[in-house]
Amino acid sequence: MLLPAGCPPTIAASPSVPTLLPHSLLEQRLRQAVLQVLPDARPDGVKVRPCPDPKHGDYQCAALIGLAKEARKNPRELAAAVSAAYAALRAGSGEEGVEAGLQIEIAGPGFLNFRLAPEALLSAVLDASASRFLEPAAAPRTVVVDFSSPNVAKPMHVGHIRSTALGDCLSRVLRALGHRVITDNHLGDWGTQFGKLIVGWKRHLHRDALERDPIAELERLYKLENAAGEADPARLDQARQELVALQAGDPENLAIWREMIRLSQAQFDALYGRLGVTFDHTLGESFYNPQLPGVVESLVSRGIARESEGAVAVFSDHTLPAKEDPFLVHRDGAWADDPALVRKSDGGFNYTTTDLATLEYRIRTWAPEEILYVVDDRQAPHFRKLFQIFRRWQPEAEARTVLRHIGFGKILGDDGKPFKTRSGDTVRLAELLDEAVERARKLVDEKRPELPPETRGEIARIVGTGAVKYQDLLPNRQSDYIFSWDKMLALTGNTSPYLQYQCTRARKVVADGGAVDIAALRGVTPTEPAEVALLKHLLLYGLTLESVAAECRPNYLCNYLYDLAGHYSRFYESCPVLKAPEPVRSLRLALCGFTARVLSHGLGLLGIESPELM
């Protein structure tokens, strides 16, 4: 097959060409061999994964040690028997593809190490490139991802980047693996703050200011009335009355509230557009308000909640050890109740009540196998209580749906404290993105002054926005990290600009190289260590995405892409591409194309664009 210049090499899927990645093909054959030696064994736990130390091989299986223990056999003897059975199966079906030239070695207490021949590695890469080097999930599931969740009438700030970037990335990765993903932005659009906002709207609203900057004006109104309420109990009581009127359906207050939502949503949409983030649903707290009385009634009728000091709360049922029980707290040398309120003494409801109604709706409407809440770690106690209440309330639904809190740490400034402006205010997300693009534009102007201004502006937009996202996704999500303009925009090191540059660099080689006859590469043997290392790393892309999805850790993908860029850079420096003789030239040109393709696809899963020029 011939590919035009500039087109990253790929091959069409074919029924006669295996599309499984090497570890899956080896795993299938190995499970057959295990059953021949241990007919009663359960082979599902037999997995083949990259060898931790490349000098010992390319792939490894450690499961035989456990199987030997269960069968009361010597692990090395079992490994030898399974290896012999594997060899017989391979000989019977013919050694081709990944298994051509395959070496199997027994190591340590009973590990099996697999070493692929260089031509088999190339064959596997050519096969895997048809499906972007990843395999669809064998059992696709429905996953609801709850992330971002800003509050109406408040500006989105730097803290929102964590939930938004993490949730969007996880959604993209799960979809890439073939899962059905439903994203839901659970807006904070209901609650006591709206009583104060309505009073402020009626007393102090400046229409001109509202038109210029709606969120700033709403924030001003809230601060005015919040201060007034603290100083004057009568003003606080007026805010409560306006809230009661809103909750009772007063037409004027409902109209004001809906206008606040409309104005806020316009701000959210503008920011999400800049970040390239979309949602399937945006169901705010108000959507579930009619269900809240029924939730509490159901909890009380089932004996899960009870009245306490005029409120309704859920207490421990003492089925968990005290240390694991979210409804108990250790105080003064003894365990004391730490209940979860579901109805306050004034008759109002809270986040727990709303989240229970939300859970019930999502399970009833979408029947997910999993729900992910991408919310910061400070909310962990809330989610422990929420999940435990739901298990007691609807055990049959909970048994079908895994509930996971995907927590994350804080963004810190150079002083190790939460990242703020110099005046101590919260950093607005829009202003943060503006500054990132502005700083990127200075770099682009310096490095590429010959490009047209609009081209430099577009590169700056892509680089600046991507740098903000990547800096957030790179650390272990549960770790705090220090925000650094210099590090995030650096063209060297583990940064988004570096990956974007390597992707653009690889694309440029492909564009300069002309057409590639991919079919002619079958049977070519890579000989250079840098070629082989790059081939091996390309084959790990799908496994990396599976790990990201399983552990909800995008940093695995960031580090994979950084390592890929490093392998490519070493390959490019040691292996001439365009001046090499055939078929080496085509092989190396294909490697450039595959690298560009995986870098671009991987950056896309992180929610980051890759520019055509850098």
C-alpha cells in the first residue's frame, strides 16, 4: 500500500492479519499451554506484561508461581512443563507473526520471559498500527463521569482545571478503549447563596456592569449581601425569605435565578470551548430538587435515617470496623457518632441528599457499571458516607454499579501555599489561560518570527492551553503540585511543548519523505538498537491506556508519551531517515509516521492539540 507524502503510515485492517497486540497473542497461547499441563487451573489470572528489566526479555509472565502453589508443584518444574507445552502448540500451528523466532526462558523461581525477534516486533507494529496500537475492551462497560461542577454566579477559578482536565482525559481514554461514557457536569445551581444573590439583584444590580462582565457583577452582589447579612440579622432574614420564595416557585425570583444560570452557563461554555471540553449532560443540583423529600422519606421508612435534634440523619449501622466506619469519629479516647445529615432542622436539604437523588437517577436512567466522581481529596469523607448510605439504601443497585471517588490534590504557589494572585485573590481560570497563551506567544514570536501573525497566534493558543493542562495531568493526581510558568512552557523536559515539538518534528520528516510502501516492510529486519527500542515502546501504548483507565491516572499516559518522544529523539539522532537506502529508508520513515500518530493520538486523549508547525 502506498501512502502520500505527509500522511502518517498506517495499514488497513484485514481478517487475515492478527490485530491483537503481542502480549495478548502470547497470553492466549500461554493459557492454552497452562490448561494442557493443569486442566483444572483457572487461566484468567495468567497475564503477559512487559518485562520489568528489558535485559531479561520483552514480556514476562509471573502467574505460574501462584498456580504452582495452588497445585502444590515446584514452580520451576511447572514453568518448564508449560514452556514445553507452549512450544508444542506453536510448532503445531506454525511459527509466524509475533511467534516467529520467539525465545522463551525460565527465570528466577518460575517466571517465563519472552523475547521477540526484531522482524516479529516490526510485524507486530505493522499489525497494531491498524487499530492505533490499542485493543478495544473485551467487555465494554457504561461509565458515568462526574467532573468540573462549577457554581452558578461564581467565576471558574484555577482549582477547576484539575477536575476538568482529569475528568475529560479519563472520559477520552475510556471511549478510546471502547467503553460507553456518559459525562455529566453537576452544576451548583441551587442553595442558600441564591437568597443573598436575589436580594443583591433587587437592591444593587448595575445593568451596564452585568452586560460587560456578568460573573463579576454577580460576584459583587453576593459579596455585598453576604457582608450585609453578617452585619444585620434583618438582611440575612430577608435573604432567607427570598430563598423560600424561590423554592416555592415565585415567578420573579425564578426569572432572576434563571437569568443567573443563563449568564453563568455562557461563561462556562466559553471556557470549556477554550479547553476543548464537552459534556453529554449538564444536570445541576436544581434538577434533583423535586426528588429530595422522597429520598428522605425512603431512608426513614427503611430505618436508614432517623430524627435527631429536629434534623434527619444517617448514623452508623455498626457493620464495619470502627476505623473503617465513616459515621464514627475517634474523640477523647472513644468512638463517637459522626452522622450524615439528609434534612436540616429548618427543613432544608444538603449535598448528601442531592447526591443520593443524583445517584438514584443515574443508575435508573443510564444503568452504568461504574460512576466516577472526579472531585478533590478534601471531599473524601463526604463520598465515603455517600457511598455507604447508598449501599444500605439500594443494595441491589449498588451491587451492579461500582462507585469511585477519583480524588486529587491541590495546586500550590512557589511558597507551598494554595496558588493565589499576588493580592491573595483566587486565580480566575480565564485569566490563567490568557496569561498562558500570552507567554506562549512571546516564545513563538522569538523562535518563529518569520511566520504570519495569525499562524503564530494559533500556535500560541495551542501551546499555552496545552501547557496548562499537561502540567496538571503530569503529577500523580493525589499529589499537590507547584504551579510553574517556566517549567510548563519549557521546550525541553517532560512538558507539553516538548511533546508537541517532537510530534511536529516527526510529521515534518514524513511530509518530506514521500510515499511509503508499507506492504514492502513485511520481512524487513530492524538492526539498529534505536529502531528496536522504538518499536517495543510503540507496542506498549494500548497497555498504558488500559492502566490509565483501570487506575484513573493520566500521569501514566504523560510519562509514556515523554518516553516515546525520548526514544524517537534517540532514533532520529542515530538513524538517518531520508538518506538511508531502501528498504531501511521506508522502515525508518514508517517509524517516524507511527511515532507522530501515537504522539498526536495520546496528546488528544489528554485533551491537548498538536500544531502542524512549532
